[in-house]
Amino acid sequence: MTENDHLKQYKNKYSQNFIKEYSGEKGLLKNEYGAELPCKFEIGQLENGKIILICKISVFDFQKCYFKSCEYYKSSIAEMKDYMAHYSLPASVVLEKFNTFKGEDSEILMNLIGVINLFLEIDPNSIDDHNSEYFRAVYIITELTASTGTIEDINCVKFGITNFIFGDKSDKTLSLSIEDVKRLTIKKIKNYENVSDILIFTKGIRVTCDVIIEIDSKTKLNDLENIICDLCDLMSIAWGIRIQWVCYCAYNSKDEIVLYKHVYSVTKPYYFNKIIRVNNTETLKNFLEISYPVLSEKSNMLRYGETTAKPLINAYLDAKAENDYLEGRGIKLAVVMEMLKKAFLEHEPELNYIIKEEEFKNLQLELETTFEDVFKQFTNSKSRKLFNSNIKGINRRPFRIILHKLCKKINLQVGNDYLQSVVDSRNKLIHEGNFLCESDDMEEKYRNLEAYPQFQDPEHEYYFLMNFVDKCFLKLLGYKGDYYRWVSASESIQEKLL
């Protein structure tokens, strides 16, 4: 890449470094209608996962494809660019229809295939330059592969992951025993110390480590992606932050790179909210090795609603993120509890109802008749219909009972008073959008702050709810042992989960 490369402006715009860059003279944009537009190109993936594609397109090629019949065909460069500057909408409409990119990198001689997600802009500086026949169109790509064409002999794959910090600074690697792979090692990148210091200080997003996986010929790359997704989810839970893979490269038996893959993954800024002793390498290693096979089971409740990601885990991590007001984070925690309840009921559907749904249907007509007789002298017919429409609701088990059953199922030992406090806090957040401790009608029993310190202010109430959800997640991963109970943003107590 040259000093004049146009990717640099996006490096500055997003305050991110590029982890990999490509460029070439032979690029091709394609759309679903079969139209093709040749271009020169530059591609780079930022550390936050975003993949930028800059296509340098000849105005003559662009005009030849789309403006053959208009008066500007075969006009001068200046006239054509003036037309695009004053009537940029038609050009944008055409450019945003391209959904595929193909090209050949000039330096490493690899074939590139990209899936275009979004047309970003026409670079205005390229339109203003009347001395060049080229203008630049900028795209966002969701997935990019670069390959040599011979990728059968893969024996090692290296994933780049964001925001994973080694708790013990003296450690350089962490080796894990994970099923389905020969060997898995988490290794610091070369400039790890500088990157990690900047990451912690700025609370940004940086690629900090590589996960190196040795495989045999039977292992498929899609299976490896699933393994690394599960591993990143587990590391995220342990750290309380989103740790994500954004790219990988594959090596053959001659230690040659034969494939790169880049994905525009959802990444999140760094903050500090660990629930496991991640500064102890052995503790973290045990947690990951014990919890990986548990999470990899497709029936695990934490995979509820899974398609390409696990919504329950993502919602949980988002509820712990520091970029929201505390009330918003509390509401998100309450939603996570609702999702846990839903996931639990999918495994135990009979617990949703007090009596079996079919049996209740037989009673419904009788109940409607009874309500009709009881309320006929107090309400009008419209109100009676509303009562009848709500009859099904009386057969549903209360949230507290289902939560109690969930705790029993996952062997989470909590007292009735503790559980009721969780439910009361959740009810306020779900129905009114504020914490119980801020409510004027807070029950008398919670006014004794010595007995209920979690209700002394919104911060303590939020971390009280968070602690309950933390314990649910750890139990769903089969974890027993030391963990951190956060009391406030600045105070945590190490306890043992039995």
C-alpha cells in the first residue's frame, strides 16, 4: 500500500487500525441482475470488525454500463463528473445495487470474494478531481475471503479476537483441552502490552490475542467457527464483556497461508466486570474447559433463540455494558430474566400453566358464564368481554413460581426472601421502568436497609439483580467454585458458588 492510499482516511475516521489490507488493479462489482462494473480496489478490516471496500471506478466504464442512451455519453471527464456532482442520487441508486465483489490482490496473489452489505458514499474529493477519469465508491462488506484456490491441506487456523486480556501479565499463552481439535492455544499478539494498555485506557476495541487451533484433515472450517464462537461467548461471560473473533487465516502443512476470512462481527467497547478470577490463569482455564462442553450442547438454555448468535448471551452482556443509563441496564437485566424464563419453559412447557391447557379449555366456558353472572350488575357488556378475554391469564403460573422452578432445575440455592426481592425489583423495572428503591410505594419490609442493603440506591439494586443473573449463567454452564459478587460498581466480594 502507498502513502496515498485512501483507506487511511477511514482509519482516522473510526480511530482504528487496519488488521489486514488488500489492493489490486483487477476488481469487479456485481449485482443480482448480472451487471458488472470493473474497478481498482483497496480493502481493509478495522479492529472493530468493520470491513471497508474502496472501488476506484472509471467514469467511462460507469457511463458505458448505465448511461448509453443519455446525452452525457462520451462527454468529457469534467462534464461527466459535474453531472455526478449535481445529480448524485442516480449514481448512488445504481451503485447501491451491487452486492458482490470479486478481485485479485496484487501483492499476495490471492482471489478475493466479498459480500457487500452497504453502499457508504461516493468520495466527494474524487468527484472534484477533474484531472482523473476515476471516482471512488465506498462500501461496507460483511464477509470477505482471500484464498489461493488450494485449501485442502489445512492443519492450523489462527483467529484474531478482540478485547481478551490476560489477567496475569507474565503469561504469554493459555493452552486449552477442547474436544474436536488437536490443540487450542490463546496467544498474545506481538505488541500486546501497548495495545492492552491503550484498550484499558480508552475503553475501545482492539485485537489483542490470537486463538491458534491445530486440526486434522477431517475438521471443517465451519465447525471451527462454531467452536471459536462458543469459546468467545464463554470468555465474554467470564470477563463480563463482549470478546469476539473478527478474522482468521488458515495454514497448510508447509506453514503457508492459503486462506484469509474476515467477518463484520458485532464488537463492543472494553470495560471491566469480571465474574471469574480471570487474573488466575488456572481458574480461567478450568472454567473454559468445564463450561465449553456444557455450552456446546444444543439443548443448553443459553442457546435459546440461537441462529447465527446466541440472543440470550448477547442480551446479558449488553445489560452489563457501561454505555447506558443505570435504569436502562436494569430493564435489560429484567428482559434477560424474561428470556431465561422463556428458555426454561421451552424445556418444561407444562410448568407454564397451573392446570393442563386442554383441561383448562373445558373450564373456560363455565368460568365465562360465572363471570357474566358476577359482573352483570356492575359492568357493561364491553367490560365483560374484556374480562372474558383475560380469563386464560389466570391459568398461567406467576413469574416467581417459574423462577423458583428454574433455580431448582439448575441447582441454584437461593432463599425465598432473596427470590421475592428479585421478583419485586424485576416487576418495577418491567412495568414502570424504574428501580424499586425509587418507588414511593416500596413495601414496608424493604425500608430496613440493614436487612436489605440492595435497596439503598439504584446502583446497589442493579448489581443485586446482576448478581442473580450471573449465578444463573454460571449454573447453566455447570460451574462450581469461586466467583465475584458485585455489590456496586467499585466493590466486589469473592464468594463460592456451590
